Amino acid sequence: MKKSILLLIIAISCAMQSFAYDFPTLAPSGQIIYLNIVDSENRTACVTYPNYINGIYYYGYDKPTGDLIIPETFTNGNVTWTIVSIGDHAFDYCTGLTSIEIPNTVTTIGEQAFYHCENATDIKLSESLTTVGYFAFGHCTQWTGTLNIPASMVSVGSCAFDVCTKLSGLSLPNKNIEYSYLCFGNCGFEGQLVLPDSLTTIVSSMFFSCEKITNVVFPNTLTSIENSAFAYCTSLTAIHIPSSTSRIDGYSSYSENPFRGCRNLMEITVDENNERFYSENNAIIERESKKLRVGCKTTIIPEDIVSIGRYAFSQVGEAPFPTIPSSVTTIDERAFSGCEFTEPYVIPNTVTSIDKYAFNICNFREFTIPNSITVIPEGCFSLCQFLRNVVIPESVQTIERYAFERCSSLSSIYCYAQQPPTVLGTNITSPFYGVSKSIPVYVPAGSAEVYRNAPVWEEFTNFIEIPEFAPTHAEWYYEIQNDNGSITYQQLQQEGDTVIEHKDVKIIVRTNTLYDKHQEITHEYVYEENNVVYWWNKTLNEFTMLYDFAAETGDEWQIKAGTETITLHVDAVELVEYDGRTYKVMNVSDEGDLFSGNIVCGIGHVASLFPEKLMQKALPFDVESLRCYWVNDDLILHMGTVDCDEILTVEENVSAQDSESIALYPNPTNGTLYIENQGYASTFSISNMLGQTVMTGNIADNQIIDVSLLDDGMYFICIGQRTVKFVVRK
């Protein structure tokens, strides 16, 4: 009786105003639900909402709460209607529902029908369901158990089950179903995901951010994996691509890597019969183009790769930066975006093209751009908030907008181009938007004024010209403390150039002069690249790092002398002015105190140019400190109280007074060398600038030596324990 009265009241109320529904009725579970006629002839109806005003469904009406059972049929007057669908927004934001049962008469569920029914823990789908619309069950965050898609299903709409975070399992029927973008995104599916044989395409973002999936079993029928299909499935550890798969997205204009952000994806394999892709070193590579499509936590990229694809390593989390082989020439858009690599980024000079946003939102502190790059593209390093200093090589001609946008920790820029690179963008589109304009900008000698007047560069206020390391005719004098208490000097001089391992190398002649008639000469070979000085390790037969002039406080680098290694730590950095020139000075230390002290960037360590304490442990002297530094006879740096002119005078006097000094003439010689060694006979040896012995023999008083077979150049003749430089010029 009460039910009849309630329906009568509802009917009278409905007759008095216009509604978004045709009939109200009571659900078996006691809630009022609202319906629209679908087909009056066949007596079918659709569940809908009662009213919509100001963006609110159920405006002015109480939303149903509790356990909802939707009936298969209802009676209006003498007519029985069958409920065949749930309309768009029918229960939108009905957060008070705790469970939902959908009858088997329902075949269609519309857009956002149960959107944000976030407290419903149990939802029973119709076994006759064919279509589920956009966000139909989106954000049903408390729905638990396994999602069983019925065999009747034909299509699943975009985001249909998005953010159903407590659904722990998924069962898909073995039939052809049309799945849409993000249909199962952000779901809580746990463990292994087994996909049916009927599935040929995993659509864009289908399992986006399903963070508990650990591995996926792909069917042998799978042909395509679309963009972002498993992006941010952070528990995914292994995948195997079947032979049938011929398409893996992540490289077209509007798509993204299917596995980007899978920060624990460690094992990637491809069926050996796959004609399109192959796997090596846990990477997926396209056979024809040699493009790396998916890398994730790959630490070694195969040697034949020529291109690193879009999003290949995006959002991989903490991991060593992969070793990029010299075969790589291009790095695609966002290839390393959002990475948290724990090692420095090293990009080979074979890379000639880096696409936009390739390294944005990364957490590295330093980055050296390869000197094969001509353009720093749009947004390449944007939002790299930990980036402290960057080295821009001479090859860079253009810096595009947003390139270093909001790199708020950037404390120095090294730009090696004599002419300032063209900068695109101004104000908020500037490559340096959000970067302090008072940080030091290091530029080549003689170019500071050009930078100060260049567009955008003019915003910076602190330009410091970079001195070239070991320029032609550079000369260093270091003070030596001998065991007997005497003070002498070590002379180092840039004496020429050569080529070693395809590097343009400078030769530095190092002479330790002891006034007890002993003189030792060695040759060191150095070259500078992007503010890093490398020297030739004669024991290992390879170049190793000597100075990193771009280092900042807290940075470290290793120095190898022979087979021994020390690690230099930068304790502090300051800018110091010498005779009107501004230099960057690094205070460094190492565990054994073998090379601690100050390094003047562009000139060298003020204690000894090379790590003498590591190299010469057994010799009876210590190289103590830099006293004088000349370039082309111009005194650049004078440290201490010793008169630099006096050093040269003292050496000349000592040589003249030495009873066993060598007189050698003519110098330069065109082929004949006269030696006067004042009364004693000895052997001689002649070495070239590379330290190679080119002649040996015996020598007596007033001996003539024929050096006509020697090529033009500088040489060193050693007689006993004395060495003299001479030049052959024909």
C-alpha cells in the first residue's frame, strides 16, 4: 500500500514539471531510479538521471545510496518495460553506492554512467553486455576482485575502467573486441597478465600505469603494440615480443613509447623469427633502420644502433646511464626525458642530431654536449632542476627556445664558440628563462665583448674569458725543494704539436733542473676538449683525464698515473683576479694528499702541473709551487716573491759556471753539430719531441756529429747526465 502511494506521489510530481526522464520507479533494493523510453513498441527503457543544472547531475534530487540492484523490468501502469541500457551519467558521482548489480537484460552502458562511484566495492556486470562507454566505471576506486569482461562484449570505450585501482585481476574473453584508449588504465591488476589469442592489437595506453603488473604473456597473434600501451607499469620486469608483432609504436609524430616509465623493466626479448624486430642487450631494435625502440634499463646499447627512438629510456628511474656506441648518430624526441640516471651523461661525438625535449626533466648535475652538435633543440634540457653547469661546444650555432628553461640550479655556462650561438625565443620562451643571469658565462679569449652585445646573451652580466690550456710557447716554472735543502726549478714548455689516436695533441717538455749537475727531461702529451684536459698515460697507452676545468663544488674526477689512480674532489670554487684577468680557481683534495691544493682553470695546478707525487715518489725532490707562467714571453701569472726574470738569469749563470757544461753549435744547425764537452768522453743519444731516440753514438772532445739525416724540428741531445735542446733547420 505504501509503495502504491509513493508511486502516485511521484507520478503527480512528474506531471507538474519537466524532467530529464520519462518514468521514475523503485529498484528492488529500495532506491528511486529514473528511466527513459528507448523503444515504445518493444517496451524497452534506459536508466538515466533525473535532472542536470549548473554541471550537477541529480540537481535537487537525492542520489541513490547503499547496495543498488537495478531491475530487469518495471511496470508503469499496465505496461511492463525491460531495462536494456544504462544511459550517460545515470549514476555520475553517486559516491554513496556501496555495490551495484546490473541485470543481464542490459546490453549497453553509456558514458560516465557510474563515474566516480568510488565507494562501490562490488560491481556485477551484465552477462549480455556488448558496449561500455567512455569512463563508464572510471574512478570506481574501491571496486575489488577480478574484472571479468563478458563474452558478449563488442567494444570497450576509452577510459571505461580507468583508475579502478583495487581491481586485482583481469579476464578477457577469447574473441575479437574493440578496445579503446586507456580502457584499463591505472587499474590494480596484480602479477602476471595473460592476454587472449584473439587480441591482435594492444591499443594506446590500454594498460597505462597499471603499476602492479609484473609480466605479460602476449599471444602469438599479436601484431601491434600502440603508444604508451604499458607506460608507467612500474612493476613490469620482463616482456617477450612474439614473432607475429610487426609494429611497436613510440616513434611517430603523436605517439609515445609503449614501455616508457617502466623503470624496472630489465629483460626484453624478441622471438628469433620476428622479421621486423630483434633484441640485444635487453633492447628492442628495428632490423631495417637499426633504431632502438625500447631500452628501459638497458645499460649497453648494441654497437650497430644508429638511432635511439622516442621515449626509449623515458622515466626509467635510477640506473647507470647506458653506454652509447659511436654508431649512434641521432637521439629522438624525449628519448631520455624524465630519467634519474646515477652516472654522468656521455654522448659520443658521432651524434649529430638531438631532437626536442630529449633530456628534459632529468636529474643530472652536469652535461657536456658533443662537439658534433650544431643545434640545441627546443626544450632539450628544460626543467632539469639539478643541472649545475653545462658545456656548449664550438660546433653549436643555434640554441632554440626553452632549451634550458627553469634550470634553476645552473651555476655556470661554458660556451666555446668565438661568435655567440644564435638564440631563438625571448622572455618566457627564452632558452634561459628561469636561469640566473648573474652566473659566470665562460667564453673564448677575446670574445666577451661580442657576447655582451649579442641578443639574449646580453642579459647575462658575468662573462669570463677562458684561457687556452698550454697555448703555443706557454712556459711554466715550478719551485723544487731538494732533499739537501736547495731550491731549484722545474721548467715546462709547450714545444710543439703532434697527433695521437686522431687527437690534436700538444707536447709539453718537462725539465727537472738540479744544480748538482743532473737534468731529467720527459715529454708529456695533452689535449683539451670541452674544458677537460686529457694526458697520455704511457703505461696504459691511452688518454686519461688530467683536469676538468668545468667541475664545480662537490664534483669529482679520477687521475691515472701509470697504473695508480687518485680521485680528486672539488671542495670549493671561487673566482680570483690576477693582474686584471679573472680566473676560476678550484680547491681540490684527494685521500692520499698527493695532488691536493688549488687549480687555476686554463693554467693548471699551482703545486705541480702533473701529479708529481704520484709519478715520482722515489726521486729526491718535491715540486712545491708554481712561480711564473708565460705565454709568448708575456708574464701571465706570478705567484710568490721570486722574481721571474731572476729565475732565468740564475739558470743561465749556473749553466755558464758549470765545469761540465756542454757547448753546442751552431743552433739551429743545417746538418752538422759541433760539441765541446771540455775534456771528457761519453756516449750521446738524441731524441725527438715525441721522446723517441733517433740517434746514439760515442762522443769525444770537439766531436762533430752529422745530424743531416734528421728531419727539420727540435731535438734533445743527452751526454752523460746533461741534456741540451737544439734545432735542425735545412
